[in-house]
Amino acid sequence: MLKTGILGATGMVGQRFIQLLEDHPWFKIEALAASKRSAGKPYKEAAKWHLDVAIPDSLSGVVVEQIDPKIIDEFDLDFVFSAVPSDIARQVEPQFAEKVPVFSNTATHRMDDDVPLVIPEVNSEHLDLVNVQKKRRSWKGFIITNPNCSAIGLTVPLKPLYTEFGINSVEVTTMQALSGAGYAGVPSMAIVDNVIPFISNEEQKMEIEPLKILGRFKGDGVEFADFSIFASCNRVGVLDGHTESIFVKLNREFEIAEVKEVLNDFTGDPQRLKLPSAPEKPIIVMDEVDRPQPRLDRNKGGGMTVSVGRLNRKGRLLRFLTLSHNTIRGAAGASILNAELAYKKGLMG
Amino acid sequence: MLKTGILGATGMVGQRFIQLLEDHPWFKIEALAASKRSAGKPYKEAAKWHLDVAIPDSLSGVVVEQIDPKIIDEFDLDFVFSAVPSDIARQVEPQFAEKVPVFSNTATHRMDDDVPLVIPEVNSEHLDLVNVQKKRRSWKGFIITNPNCSAIGLTVPLKPLYTEFGINSVEVTTMQALSGAGYAGVPSMAIVDNVIPFISNEEQKMEIEPLKILGRFKGDGVEFADFSIFASCNRVGVLDGHTESIFVKLNREFEIAEVKEVLNDFTGDPQRLKLPSAPEKPIIVMDEVDRPQPRLDRNKGGGMTVSVGRLNRKGRLLRFLTLSHNTIRGAAGASILNAELAYKKGLMG
Amino acid sequence: MLKTGILGATGMVGQRFIQLLEDHPWFKIEALAASKRSAGKPYKEAAKWHLDVAIPDSLSGVVVEQIDPKIIDEFDLDFVFSAVPSDIARQVEPQFAEKVPVFSNTATHRMDDDVPLVIPEVNSEHLDLVNVQKKRRSWKGFIITNPNCSAIGLTVPLKPLYTEFGINSVEVTTMQALSGAGYAGVPSMAIVDNVIPFISNEEQKMEIEPLKILGRFKGDGVEFADFSIFASCNRVGVLDGHTESIFVKLNREFEIAEVKEVLNDFTGDPQRLKLPSAPEKPIIVMDEVDRPQPRLDRNKGGGMTVSVGRLNRKGRLLRFLTLSHNTIRGAAGASILNAELAYKKGLMG
Amino acid sequence: MLKTGILGATGMVGQRFIQLLEDHPWFKIEALAASKRSAGKPYKEAAKWHLDVAIPDSLSGVVVEQIDPKIIDEFDLDFVFSAVPSDIARQVEPQFAEKVPVFSNTATHRMDDDVPLVIPEVNSEHLDLVNVQKKRRSWKGFIITNPNCSAIGLTVPLKPLYTEFGINSVEVTTMQALSGAGYAGVPSMAIVDNVIPFISNEEQKMEIEPLKILGRFKGDGVEFADFSIFASCNRVGVLDGHTESIFVKLNREFEIAEVKEVLNDFTGDPQRLKLPSAPEKPIIVMDEVDRPQPRLDRNKGGGMTVSVGRLNRKGRLLRFLTLSHNTIRGAAGASILNAELAYKKGLMG
């Protein structure tokens, strides 16, 4: 068992890390770290736990550490997961990466030239960027990042479309869940009987991250995919699960049946390698006229499957809807799957 | 004062007719008609009133009539408003139109060649189709329709864009309010902590109605506008107010500032004629980064103003968001404004 | 394995029966029965499935039967669960009970002199009423009922208080979940940004059922408990989980610590007999100042544990809050636990 | 016109002060004051405005002042309204009261011996306490307070019951609105699909404040009413409007019809004096089986009427439900009505 620590353990994504790793066959949580405000308290007091399953007994009373690289030695950590705010990540993730692998859910380093931005089913080959990174930065560890939560729900289905049909352009409108903003991110007074048509920096991430992920790995860097994405991001009163309405202009003629088959058949390294957190199917195409829906479909594949529905076309313009669990497939689960892939590929030392 | 009757008086749109006409300077409600189930009961018992203002005292105890053209003579009606279901409309609207003008909020006759589908600020000249209609059908009255609720929020801002820049294509994703489905249309079990990505027949209406409204009136018919619309319609847990995320490819280069000016300056016959229900401005462009929002902006202009925000562009592709009150600007208010325009234009006899 | 059928299989409670019995060690669903409207369709089409776990594969395609006692022979059923509306229950439950045991979640027969109204932890001895019942009605089977959903959340904690301290009177105010009204029971237009302070017949049930359950079994009938209950029932916008604010005047002096101990230590036949659906603890007392909460606590003990919190006292007046899952502990799970108890007690033949 | 300032102008209650005073016949807002963080900004930027009517044009651009008694001279204020947090109130309200009357919505001074705690319809005679207060404290001004929002919805109907029947004891369970916690007080993650059965210090206020308000004024102080109140306070997902389920044991026999008449006929000084913010009726008894409801009834009487319904009895125990607008009748409107009463009684100099 590899020993891991969670940086940002008290937040919404931190809580999902704890839930998802409870019975993990390869990784064991040894340290929970958070901000100064939480440090020194038992976890159950430090975290505003919001999941409907209880805090694992083994972690409930664990004293939260302050985020500091000295916990690596103190707890003999093999690697860490990071779900800290961007400004903190800028400072601490490199400090940890000097010594151990860091699997980061934070935006800070995603677009760095030598940092892999990975969805294991989509671009597992990008993991090799860590060799460039380690060499350039003289680190024993490295940083591997996963995309923004809404970028994942978009990129997973774009991958087979990009491969099979080519993509000219994408317009996407999101209806995103509250948990994406953190526990206190969206006041109830702001969202009851309402929609908030703005999420800070979200559109920028959605418009660039998929192009890196779908880009070509060229040994020392990534050549970005060359289509354009235009995003409109909205917050709705849903606890978990991002819904995205997507219009994609493809590069060649197609039939809906063909698209469905391509999406349904999509599979990747996590499935082939039978990684512990890999869903049986990365994408499920639903034929019901009114699906997917966040409350009913977000937990498919343990929250790791992207549900697709409402496919329709006009000429080369394809319309569909995706639904993905934003704090599992879009955050904690994404980081864990990256770590599993890195482990299986022998990158974890 | 012209005497009017409300067909479908107990439903969500019927209730808005009653609210909006309470102190109308030209029109007075003389008859409330509804289905057999409601007929014979006092209005306050027949209707599941859902507005946070009380039923007008003058109508609260009025006995509901069954929908039947004989109420025209019985109550000496000059015209009627119709908010009945489509199948009922097919049968009764022509029966009423034989004798008096019918201002219909129902889809049934919207696409008929000789029936005007009108938003007064957009295509008031289409009203003249009633002459063709009356002649062809040998009716003393006529049917004038207003568009589907979500089509209105789309078409109003498209009009100045179409005129000024030309439109190549439109992709629109809606986040629509619950009231659009009628009082019992969306069970709470279906929408709490959820989004429903389907509204029956809604996308079809949104994709064709604006093309008729923006079409050219040619004496005996309308030549439809020639661009394409692709819609994705979703229901969210909002009581009133449809939000629409719109991507429009324009026919020429533009700057955002230019688009804002064109939208903000837009005005039409209702403003020039100072119709009683006309908002001061049909469109208000909001500069706040997180507006418009349904709960905060749906009542602008008495619910008759379309709020626009979040303008951005990539090349000739313009993105923006609209918010309009679906049962006022998108239904009852739309019909009333049509009736006011028809009255002012001398079509009401 | 005993073979069972679900009467009312498509409704909210019916769906919970299916979910809870999926891997049951003693009972196997052989027949799904529902109204004429559903009969003949595959289950997945007949039911508006609302749970976030999928329909079990083994039942998804099963053709729904019409509710008719002939399915007993056709499917060789040993007993049935009933979750049909009251008026249907009046007709069909006796027809089934002529031949096989019926475990009913319906109000119809709950107050019949010879019908046990049972919560296994509270009054398992009442089961013996079935002997009176079978004899009097000359049935091969019998009817055993479980209480109304909100009565359960009240009665479970009242039991140890009644035994230990004696009860003078009870005032209870509920905040009940939407699922209790059935899938289409509460329109979203009625409950968004609202509370509905009325549930038809609910207060009457809450005020009498606990008195029968807590009554003394006297061989041929039940002598009701002799205190008074006054209830105020309200619907709030929660999917599952009834919250109840309870004031109980006890018959003797007490300390809060004493009450907590009595509640926490409460246990019954299901725990002693290790019935498959029995929670480890029927009651969990929470010390957190803001618990229990429906979303966080409704699934405790697989939805079978009643969470209690916010205990306080003034003189002999005790105040506390309970939270119980209304479609598991309060409906399907309650019936199943009754069946398990009856089976273990040898009543199932 | 008297010139007034709002202390705490940017918060939820501050916004209501601004809305309610927009066209006030006697009072004019001259100064908006808030915390250091807001001071110096135009009001529209400093406040997170949440009402669905716009900020009055005359105040939208006004620069917010820091809360400091020097604004009294600077803006020539005749008196101030205070809606600041309790800790701030402790410091600043006496500083202001040295010079001018302060109408406070804050808990800090409510229970002071010489501070009137007033609901004008209930205990207008308590206003005379200001004479004691001014003398004892050597102030030119004074502090008059209004009760906690949920205490008001309870006390208004208790008054006529207390007068007519006498009260033995009260048990009350609240379902309180989100706005009572301030804009960011309740995270959406905490309340969607949930109830929170705890509001800090709320029960303590509800259990004591009504006893002072219903107490007897004895020249130099108030003799509290002598019954007991036991409260259970809960937060539900409603924007505005506190619902309270109340059980009152009365001191003599009664019929429901008698209680309804006593409540419906209740009136007080504000009605007799025709104060500008007084509702026509302080209490409206609703006969509909499912009313009052927050969304439908909170705006009755401009938000100043308390709606009562669901009356029932068992012996001398009366049950009913009240609904009152927590930020109008329960906060800003309450303070304004107090100021109107004080003005009319000649206390404002």
C-alpha cells in the first residue's frame, strides 16, 4: 500500500477524496492537511462534512495537519493529492513535488508546458511529460493535474468525436452544481428560485483545457488541438452533477446512430488496465428522451461515468447533453484515477 | 372600454391575464371561461391561484363559464384572449373567431399561413395578415397569435441583430421556469436537486417560430427568414423567468460595444404608440458580470422587458444571455400587447 | 426463499420495496402488480423510477401484472407486500389475505380491531392478533400493517419514554418530505420557495396510530395507550426524510442525560433476532447542536434508524427532534421488517 | 420630513429599510452607513442587493458612510434606524442615542430594563419607558427596539388570546426563512433538499421576548407576563416568511369560532392612528385548509399582516399556524412602525 496525504482535506473535494479512498486497494490515507484554521483539530470538527455517508471511523478523530512539506517525512508519504485553492497551490505544490508526486485538482499548474493535464481515458500518453518536468525542475517528485470539473464532462465525449470525425468548433452551455463552488460558495439566498449565469474563470478554463488534453504529445511538449470552444457557464440549484448542453460542428458527414456507437464503444487505458477507480464504461449513451438528469444519473459508474443523451443533428452540427459528477469524475475521482494510472505505469518509484 | 373574456382562465397564464388586466385602461374582463371541470364554480374555488397578489375582488366570486362561443352574446364580448390547451384551441378558437377577434397564446394556429404570429416590437406589420385571414375564412373576427414563451426571449434580441448585422445561424440552450409547464406540470420530486433536459415540442417551436416572426410580410403571406436555429431546452427549478444562453453567428464583423448599442436602442411600435402594456424599453442590456438572473430581473418593465447580458464574441460568433418573464412577456402580456396594438391600429371594429 | 409479490409496484413505495429486496436473503420478488394503466408493460416503462440507483436488471424487463389474487397461484406466491392506495386496498387486500399473508403499508385496515399495527421494535407481541383475525375471518392468510410514515418517526422514540417515564401528552409538528405524497403528489409550483402546512388525513393518523401501537395486547385485542397527541403536519421541499419537532409531557421528573441513555439503549426483537433489515440501533441520539438533518441523516442504518437530537426540557416537558426516512423506515422497510419478524415467529406457514 | 440614517444599510434588513422608506410621507433617508468594508463605495456596489425591485435611483449612487455618530451632524439627522450585528450595536447604538432617537432591530438592548421592546399593536404603552431611559442615561435621544423576527409572528396573535382567554403555556416550532440569516448566512449546500433544525440564540429570544412585550408597564419598568414558552427553531428553504406551528394552552374554555373572531377583530394604535406603515389588519385569519403559505401570503398588508390559519383545539389546548414576513413585519417594517408611533406620540422632539 502506498501512503498518501490529502492537501485541502476539509473542503468539498477533500471530503470526496476521503470517501473514495476509504477502501482503496493500493492507496492509504496517512495524513490530512488543511489551512491553519483547521490545523490541530480532529477532522470531524475541522470539516463541515456534507456527504450522506459518515466520515470513516479511522479518520474521524485524526488531527488535521497544517499544509507543510514536512508532513512527507513525518508520515512517510509516498505521494499526495492536492485540492487546495489556486493561490495556496502556487506556493505549496512545488514544495511537495520536490520530494514526492503530487496529483493536483487545482488550476494553478494545469497549463504549464511541462505539466501533464490528464484524463486517463483520453490522453494517458501525456503522463510522459513528467520526465521533462522532473528533469527541468530537478524534482524527485512531479505534478500531474486533472482538468476543471466542467472541462472533463466536455472533453471525455469530445475525444471519440475528435478521433472519428474531426472537430471544427464547439459551443457549450453549462448548468453546474453548487458543490463546485465549495461549501459556502453559493449562498442559498442567491440560488433559490434562481439561476446564476456566471462562474468566475470557468469559461476560460473550459475553452482552453480540452485543447491541451486533446493535443498531440510530442516528446517535450503538447501541440494543442486546433478547434475553437466557446463556453457559457451557469450555476443552478443542484447539489452535485454538471449538465452541459453541447453543439459541435464536426469535420465530416455523420449519422446519429454512428455517433452513438462511437461514444458507447469508447474505452481507454483505465478500462484495459482495470484500474480500481475506472468505471466499466467512461461514457453511457442514454436513449430516454429526458435523460441524463443530475439527480438520477450522477452516480453511474461510481460517479466516474459521463452520461450522454439528447443527440440530434442539423447538417454537420451535432447537439448533445452530458452529465458528469463534478466532485467525483470532475475532481477527486479524476485525481485518483490519474494516480492509479501513474502507479500502474511505474511512475511512482 | 372593450369587453373581453378569458378562455382558460384558471391556468397559470389565465391567472396572469387576470392580474395584468386588473386596472387596464381599455379592456375589461366580463367573462371567465374554463373546462367543464371548473365551470359553475366561483373563480376562487375553480382556480389553484398561485400568484402572490390576491385575486381581484371583482373576479374572485365570479362564476366560471364553460368555454363556448355563446358567451360572446351572453356577455356582449368584443373579443377574447385564449390560453387553452392546443387540442381545445383547435376546436374552439375558430368558433370564437367567426364572431370576434381572438388573441391566442396557444401553439395551434401559430404556423397557419394566414395567421399573424406577432411580437409588436418586432413585426407589427404582420398584423395585416388578418385581412387575408378574414377574407379567406369568411370570419367576422380573426385569430392573432403570440409566440411560444421561449421563442419570445430569443426573437426580441434577434430582431435588431438581424436588421443590423444579418444572421447566419443560432444555437440556443434554455433554462426554463416551472410555470411554463402549468401548475401541475412538473412534480417537485422531478426537479428538486435536478435539471430536466427535455420539454415536449419546445425545441421545434423555438426553431421555427422566430423565422416566421422575422420573416418578410408580402401582402398575402410571410416569407420566412432564412437562417437556421438549433435549440436545447431544459427545465430548472425556477418559478418564473426563462434564461437562454444564445450563440449567434452574424453575417458581418462587429464589436461588442456596437451590439450593446443596437440592443439598448431597440424600440418599436408599442413604445411609439405608448401602448398601455408596453415597457419603456423592450431590451435592457446589463453590464454586471453575473446578470441577468431570473429572480432579480424577471419583473423589469412590469415583466415585459427582455434582459440581456454576458455578451462576448469570438470572430463573428456572438454569445449572450437573455432573461424574460415567461408568463408575462412570454404569454399573457404578449397577448395583451397584441390586442392593444390591434386596437390602436383599428382592427377591433 | 419465500416468493413474494409487490402490489403497487410502480409507486414511490413500490420502488423502495424493489430496491430493498434486491439482495434479500429470505424473500424473492416473483410478481410486480400495479393498476390497469401499468399492467402489460415492462416495469421500466410502467414505473417513473426516481431512485438514484438503477432498477435491478432482473426486474427491469418484467411485465407488470394487474392487481388480482389470481397472481398468487400464477406465480406461486407465499405472501405479498401492499403499497396500493387506500380505496384499492379496501377491495384487494382482503382478497389476497384469504389465501396468503399481506404486509400492508396502507391505512385502510390499520385501525381494524383484529389487525396488528406493528413496529417490530415497539410492539412485536401484537403480531399474535393475526390468530384472532384468521379465526374471525376464516382466512388462510392475514393482514399485518405498519403505521403511517410520520407516525413511525414519532412512535419509535415514544416507546422507551413511555416505558420508562410514562407520557401525559404529546404535541408534534412535522416537516415532511415530498416523496410521501407520491411522485406527482406535490407540484413544484406549490413547494419551491414555500411550505405547505397541510397533508390530507395525516394529523388524524398521527394522533391515533401511536396509541394503538403503544397499547397493551390483551389476547383478543389492544387496549390503547391513554395519553393525547396533537399534531401539526407540514410539507417542506425535501426529497426524503420526515423531520418532527416533538414536545412530550412526561409523568415523572427526569434529566436529559437519563432520556438520552434510555433512547440510545433502546432495542427490540429485530435486533435480538438479527432480522436482515434491522438496523443495529433503532434510535441514534445525536449530540451535534444542528442535527439530525434529512439530507445527512436519513440513510443511517440503511434508512431504518430514527435519528434523535436537540433534546431539551422545561420541568416535565421534554423537547426533541426526530428524523426518519419516510419511504424506508416509514414505509417499505417497515413492511419488510414486519414480514421478517412474522417469518421468524413462524407465522408464514 | 424627518431626516434619518440607516445603520447597517447594506444587509438584508438594511435593504428592506431602503425599499420601505422609498416613498415614506414622514421620513427621508439622508445617510447610509455600514461597516468599514463598505464605506466609501457607492451603495449599488457596496450592497449585494437581493430584492426584485431595483435600488431607488436616489440612493443607488450614494456613497456609504462608516458607522460613526459624526454622521448625525454631517447629515443633520433627526433619528436613525439600526440593523447592525449585535456586537456592533453594543458599541454604537448608545453613541447615537446620546444625541438622537435610535430605532433598533438588534437584540443587544432589547432586554434592558429601561428599553422599550415594542410591537405597536401590542404594547404601545411601553414606549413611555423612554422617559425612564433618557433620565437614567442622560441622553438626548433614546433606544426603542422591536422584537426578533420570529418572536413577532408569535406575539401578535398571542396578544388577543392573552387578553381574552389568558395563557398557561406555549409550545412553538418554527420553519424560518433564509433571509433571516443574512445574505451569506445559509450556504445553498446546507439547505437544498434539507432542513436545518437550529438557529443560534433564536429559541432563547422567542422564549423571553414575548413575555416582556406582553408584560405590564408599571411606570418605571415592565412586569413580565407569567406563562412559559418552549421553542424549537428550524430553517427551511424559503426566501422570506417565517411559518410557526403554535400550541397554546389557554386559561379558560373556548370555541374555535370565538378564537377566530378575537384574532380577526384585533386592532391597535397603528390602525387607530392610521400610521403610514400600519396594515389595515394586523391579523388575518385564513379559513382555507392549507393556508397560510409563505410564498402566497407573506406580502399581505404590504408584508405587515400576520396570517393565521389551521386553528384546531383539544380541550384547552389551541393549535394554529402563523406566517409573517420576517424582514418586513419581523424587522425593517417593525422598526419603521415603531418610529411612526413614536413620532405620532410626540417623542421625536
